[in-house]
Amino acid sequence: MERYGLSACDPSRTFGKVCLLEANARLQGSRLGGIDMQLRRQFLETALCVSIASCGVHGASIAAEGSAPNPHLASINQSIHEGIVASEAGRFTDAMARFQKGIGVTQGRAEFLIGGLVAEGSGVPKDYAAAKVWFQRSADQGFVGGMESLADLYRHGWGVRKNLSEALRWRKAGADTGEPLAMLGLARSYELGWDGQTNLEEAIRWYRVAAERGNLDARAALNRLKAPDR
């Protein structure tokens, strides 16, 4: 497997339980569908609040900041967590039903997870075009995972016409949210030349921004490129 190129992973599993929830240690640092498997898991663990130990199923708030309290929020968050557990266990129909409870009220997280099941064909017919609709709905609500997934689809032409400029645009949108993981992904896209040519100047700039926000992989990239992180 290339460190920064496409891996041998079956594209149909890119958004599923293997590529989202497994193999951090085994494939750490490898590339898959345009975003690191490590990044995918971190998006789930940090943005979806699926780790009970770190943010608590009942205590985590996934409502928009400043919005009125949702009396069903704890139940919805519990459902999302249980859906991810069900997906890992291969109970995809159960997972889908639980994710659907979060549509429209989880800032794009439920839509992202549903798109993952559809793109993988887990419990439903595999359909990248339909998955794109779910990822678009996720991204439109500001969820970085949806934006990254759209970038993947456009980069490889899965369910859409291949469009590297559009892929890079979604990568930029993710980075513009201020999420260090997305900044790291954008930096790697510039290093790889997603838009047709390598742009090390922009890559280093985004690696630095991500490193300043504490991302250790970005710091390692700066060392690799022999660019000081200031």
C-alpha cells in the first residue's frame, strides 16, 4: 500500500465498518479513498461522541450551540451510539434504523453514518449515487465527515462524475471549519496534487495550521518535509 496513494482496499467498503471503525494500528498512516482510516475513526470518536468514556452518551450535546434544549437529545445520542455498535457487529438493518432517528437533529452526523451504510451496501443495496445524497445532506449541515466523504466520491468518480477540483473544494470546506483533522487532509491533498499539480507551499501552510492546533501527524509531516512548525 502506498503511504499517500490509493490502497488496495475494496472501494465498496471505504465508508463501512472496516474503513470507518477498524484497523487503526494495522493500517495507520495508509491512505484510503482520500482520507486516512485513522482520520475516519477520529471523526467518529471526536465528532460523533461515540466514546462513552470521553464524552458520555447521556452528557454529550449534539444540538447546535445556542439552540433550545431537545428533550429527546440523550435518547437520540444513545441511539446513534447503539447504531455504531450494531454496525460493528454486522447488524446493519438495526444500525440503519437507529441512525434514522437522528436525521435532521444531529448536525449531519446521522446522515453521514447512513451514507456510509449505503456506500458500503450494508443492509441495503450498494449505491454511491444515493450515498452522495446523504453525504451532501450531512455536509450541508456543517458536518466535516460529510464534506470529506464528498471529497472522496468526487476524487474517485464514485456515484458522480470524477471532478478533482470539486474534490479539493470539499476538502477546503472541511478545513475551513477549523477541524485540525480536515486541515491535515487538505494539506495532504495539496502535497499529492489533487488538482493536477503538487503544491508544497500550500501543503506546508496547512500542515502548520493543523500543527498549531496540536495535530501530531501534521508536525510529523512538517519534519518529513523539513519545514519548521514555528
